[in-house]
Amino acid sequence: MGNFVVSARKYRPKGFEEVVGQEHITTTLQNAIDKEQLAQALLFCGPRGVGKTTCARIVARMVNKFEGADMENAGQLNIYELDAASNNSVEDIRNLIDQVRYPPQFGKYKVYIIDEVHMLSNQAFNAFLKTLEEPPSYAIFILATTEKHKVIPTILSRCQIFDFNRIQNEDIAVHLRKIAKQEGVKAEDEALHLIAQKADGALRDALSLFDLIVTYSSGGEVSYKTTIDNLHILDYDYYFNVTDLLLAQDHASVLLVFDEILKKGFDGHNFILGLAEHFRNLLVCKDKSTLSLLEAAENIRQKYAEQAGKSSSSFLLTGLNIANQCDLQYKGSKNQRLLVELTLMKLAHVNQALQVAETLDELKKKD
């Protein structure tokens, strides 16, 4: 194994300036610490992998001026972490409350970080209420959760709440580019954007995928080809090709492409969802004001802009509606392949149907 450390740990932020995509949180916390106006009970909530525990640890170090210290010696830094997923009973909370009674031997504060706090039982929450409302002057509680709605209202009312956002794909891609440069790894922009999309706003997931692809690639490169192969993602080119065939009303070729996709082991449902996303991206490209909603590398953006020029808004809107109907019916269908094929054949004749409708409208106007 050697001394390999996964990127999520190796590049864990040690200061607020390194935290990605949470400026609204880090600025507020930094100001509160600088002005000595930090609340004694904080609740960090948001999706997985966006920096909740990381920010909690940074706060814990900063209040005691241990900014450069290593978290491996957290106990010596007056930082105590409790995983509520496995320590969720009344007894566990009572043990924590007993610890809180003793002031720190050095430093100003004892900081208690309780991860996945929504997993605490109701009895444990109730046992914690009094201490959380009136903690000793030297105690700071930082609660972290991915499911705020499961935390009881009496706990929420006693905490200052910070809502963490999903991290934008562009921010993740930029961060991955920095890490690739530091590690001496050659990485293509399209591959990094693909990893960011697959991570769905979670930086930790993106870093894990990045490590996986670097390991998978024999040359230690992160290329678009190795990324789609390893993550089992359909190439953009398939969707561009399918859309061109649909616009040309060539349903036979579309069915052959779909057959090829199935033979490669891809799921029909994922394909139709991807096609709907592709139509959405084309629609976004039709208007300059919505172009910023397209999250893709620059060369892919150019392809979208080119195909959007060939596609009418009526075709894309109708296509989105038909693809959405297929999505809703997919799980209940007895013959799922036929359902997708029927959807593709409908899509291949959308332009023809639109032309017929326009002709009928013109005839009505003449009458």
C-alpha cells in the first residue's frame, strides 16, 4: 500500500480560503471569529461532500488559534468528534455532557463536533437540550447533518443554522485542475467536467472519482475516453448523433444506434434521461440569457450551440415532453426496450407532425 493518501484527505482544506464553493458560509464564520461573536451552538446542514465537517474542524482550530495543527491529534487541540450514526443513545449523550463539565486544560474553548446529528434518538435529543441551550462559556457545539428536516425543532431553535450549497460543476472542475497540476497529472477539461457532473455537487465524490481514473489509466492521465469508460457514461457524441438522426427523421438509424448502446451494457432508462438532458441543454443554448445554465467544457458548448441552431424550439419542447412521458412510464412497462424504441420513433417524426400542424393552420387562416 505504501504511503498513498486519497485526494479527499490529502487536499482537505486547512483554512477557509481553501474551501470550495461555500463563500457565504466561510465569510460569515471568519467575521464571527474575528469579532468574537461566534454562537456557541452551530448547525451545518447540506448535501454530502460539500465541506460541513471540514468547516467545523477549521472553526475548531481557529477559535483556539491552532490553525496549522494536524487533526490527527484532535484530542490535544480540545476538539472532540462524535459520530451520531453509531453513538445515538441517551447514554452516549450523557457521557458527552459529563465531559463538557470540565474546562479545557489549555486553550480557550472545547469544541464538540457531532456528525450526522439527525441520527440521534428523540430521547438523546431531549437529554442534550439543556446543555445546548446553556453551555458553559468554554464549550462550542457544531452539529452537522445531511437531513435537517429530521432534527427536532427544539434543537433547531437553539442553533445558528448554516445551509451549505451543492458545489457548482465549474468550481469542482477548477479545483480538480489545480490538484491535477500539483500531482503532475495530465487532465483534459472535458474529463474534469464529466467527473464534476457525475459527482453531483459533492467535492469529496469528485476527488474519489479523480483518484479512480488516475489509477485506472496506465499513463496516469485523466482523458475523456478513460473517464467515460471507467464511469460507464454515454459519450456526448451519441446524443449529438441521435439528435441529428431525429432531425433528419431517420428512425431506422436511430433504432440501430440505440441497439448499439444497449449492447455496450447501458440501460435504456439512463439513455432516455440523458437524451432529455441533451434536449434541455440545446434549449438553453437557444437564448444567450440562459447560456450560463449550460455546464460543459468550451468545445462541448460549441457543439451544443451548433446543433441548437439546427433545432427548433418546438421540436425540443415536444421532444422533452415525449422523453419525460417515457421516463414516467419506464418502471411500470413490461417491455421497456419497446417503450424506448417507440419513444425514439415518435421523436423522429416530431418535425413532420409540426409541419402538418403548420399547414393546417395556414389552411384555416385562408378559409
